[in-house]
Amino acid sequence: MPIDETRSFQPLHLAVLTVSDTRTFADDRSGQTLQDRAEAAGHRVLARVIVADVQARIEEQLRAWIEDPNIQVVLTTGGTGVTGRDVTPEAVEAVSEKHIPGFGELFRWQSYAKIGVSTIQSRATAGVARGTYLFAIPGSTGACKDAWDGILRDQLDSRWRPCNFAELLPRLEES
């Protein structure tokens, strides 16, 4: 399933949200990894924020980006585990109109090859809200690399065949 070089690349506008009680921009390697990989692929990261593991705060930031017509894709990192403070999947589900279960399934499938059955602890998920894609990725740098390199790089590239998320953006809000 290759890149179709006869088509032109269409850069997308992204936002990166790190969910953490302790990280700062100085030590947020996961958020930086997502930003670096997205920009290296030709996309534009228009915003990057860190919020605490509080569902209401996560939802508030997601809603702000969903309402921003310039943001097409939101990548979150962190808060996808099973501990009491891990509430990113709940926040994504609360604001999503449609869920993309295949993202989490594919993430765990590819992660299994690297970390074995420990992948069962990941609640990576994705959804769509008002024409904006939302992807919740675990907080480790390795998970961010795996999600980007193994799924998002191709699915956010309008040249990827046979199909991709990028080409569906104009149709996400049709009824």
C-alpha cells in the first residue's frame, strides 16, 4: 500500500496535547516527538499544550480545538492507561461524535510485537468531532513513535492508497 506520487501532498493543521500532572515543555519528549514527526512529514503544528490529568480540563482543551476551524487533527499523548488519573479516553469519548475503534485496535496489535501482552494496558482510542480527528496515544515516547510511524504518518497523508483519513476531511460533516 504505497504513496501515490501522482497526487500532491496536502499538509494538515494539527494540535498536540500532552496530558500529564508533571511534565513541562522542557521535558515533554512525547509531545515533542509527535510535533517533530508531524512537521517532518510536512504538516503544520499550530498549537501545543500541556494539561493535567483532569477530565474536565482535557475536554475543555479538546473542545476549543474542535471549535477552531484551523485545527483538523488533534494528537493527545498520555492518560490512556488504567490508573485512577488516566482519563484521556473518557475525555475523547465525551467530545466525539463518532469513534474510530480501529485506531486503538491497530495500535495495540502493532505494539504487541514490541511490548507483548503489556499492550493490554493501553486504552489508545480515536474519534471525530465536528470535522476534527482526535487521536489518544499513550504517553511514552516509544508509543508516540509507534503510533505516528505505524499508523498516522500514512493515514494523514493524502497520497496514501488505497484510502486515508486526510482525503475524508471534507466529508466528515456531511449528512
